[in-house]
Amino acid sequence: MAEADTDPSAPKKTGLIGRILLWLAIALVVTVLIAAAAAYGGWVWLNDQFEAEGPAGSEETVLLPRGSGLIAIAAQLEREGLIADARIFRVMVTIDGGDRSLRAGEFAIPESASMAQIYDILRSGETIQHPITAAEGLTSAMIVRILEEADVLTGDIAEIPEEGTLLPETFLVDRGTARQGLLDRMANAQTALLDALWASRADDLPFQTREEAVILASVIEKETGVAAERPLVASVFVNRLRRGMRLQSDPTIIYGLTQGEPLGRGIRRSELDNADNPYNTYQIDGLPPTPIANPGEASIRAVLNPPDTDYLFFVADGTGGHAFSETYAEHNRHVQNWRRIERERARSGG
């Protein structure tokens, strides 16, 4: 049988196709590597920019309005000179998945803070807290004025709360907090305090209700500014009420005359004798009709658990505190000493 003819070009074509496929594979690998290198280099550059020192030349504050999204926040940060490029901030925050975790409020931004640091600050929610202080013994009208004058607060107050319904202390608030909201917070704080203390009150107190406890605590608050004396003053008034003695408290008379505003002078004899003043505890039996101020926690605690003493009287002692007495004779000696101090001060112009 004759041998079949063969195609001498077949091996050459096969080798050429192989080489083409090889070069294509190499080109694909090179392309992928170049793209990966470019992507890696771009990421490194973005990350370096995100973590680089920022342009803030000193510690600054930024107030981010409620409802601000990532685009608005980034634009505000760039506009206020806290970051160099809003686009980089947006990209990096979005990649991290934090575009919905940024908080509104007022924040402290350190000097030269990087975008990464600012990002951490904004999502932490650690806003600047402003203290609003209402001192013990202020009336509700005085506390409302303090809130109205605080420029970090916003909005109006519907009405002046009833006397004695607020707990005076220092409250920390965000800028933009509603005035009425803070006032409600003070009222809720007093309710919570009374809830916590009422169940553990002493036995046989000469009053029956929480409201009466607050009335007496407000009188104590106005009688002394010395914290250590509040329990002793409470014991005096509790002892007097138990014995049916009148409180004879000057601050109650003043409240009836001025609604708690400073009198600016001494109490007149006619005012001591005025039985038409319902707050005149020289003339009425028992407690005045309402609190005369907003008492603090220490005065409320003192009223609900007064120390066991036999004191019935007290008078100023010239040191800023008071001298306490069990008998009227002892009290008169202390009164004479106080009058001598007053005369000496008047002569010296003090």
C-alpha cells in the first residue's frame, strides 16, 4: 500500500499558536499586576492623606447641625479649615462604612487633627458638654431666667414651674438643647430624688406628704448657706413643729413680700406683725402654704432624716454660721452676742 502524504506545515502552525497564547497569558498577568499595583498605590495614597496632619492651626470647635449627611459634613469641615479635601474624607468614610455613623452636635477638634482623627471624634458622639448651674435656694422664676440667658440653649419656656418642683444642681447639656427640655429634666430629677428618699424617711415626722417635706426643706435652704448646718437647722424646725411652736423664719416673710426676690433691707417690725402675709411664720402655725425656693438634695435629705437633737433656736454667730440653743435663755445670750457683733460692724463700716 502506498504511504499517505503528510502536511509539513502542521507543526509550525501549532508552535505559533502556542507562542501567541503564551504571550497573551503573560500580557494578561502583567495587566492584572499593573492594575493591582495602581490600585494599591492609590489606596496607599488615599490612606496617607486620610491619616496626615490636618490644617487646623489650633484646637477648634465645630457645630454640626442635626440632619447633616456625609456630603454636608465633609463640605463644612473643609469650609471651616479642619480638613484639606472633602472628597477624600467622603471616600474613606464611605469605604469604612461609617457614612451613617457620624453624629450631630458640637465637637472639639484638636490642633492638626487628621481626617482619621476627626472621623473617630464625629462617630464617637462625645460632644462638648456645657454646664448650666441652678444654685440651691433659687426660686423657679430665677431658674427660668438663668435658662433664658444661657446662649447654648434654644427655644422658649412655656411657663414658670410651681415653686419647689425643680432640683437645683449643675446639668451638662449639648449646645442647642431646648430650654423647656432642661426645665423638664430638673423637674424629673426632683421627682426621682423624692422617690428614692421618701421610703427611708424617719418615723414620726411632723408632716405627712412629700410636698410638705419640700416646703420645709425650702425654708432650711434659705436659712443657711453652710452645708454642715442643714441637718441641725432641720432638727430645730422639726422639733418646733412637734411641739406646736411656730417656725418664726425670716425668709418666709420675705417670700411673702417679694416672691423670693431680694428684699434689699431688713424686715420691719410691721412686717413681722403682719398677719395678712400667709408666709409669715411668726404669725401662722405650721408650714407656709408653698415652698419658698427650690431646695437642693442636702436640704431634702436633712428634712427626711433630721438628727436627734433638743435644739429649738438658732441665730447668726458672726462667722457665717449659726449658734444653736436648747433653751430660750441660752438663745437670748446668743442673740445679744450677735447684736454686739452687728454694732461693731456698723461702727467699723463693715
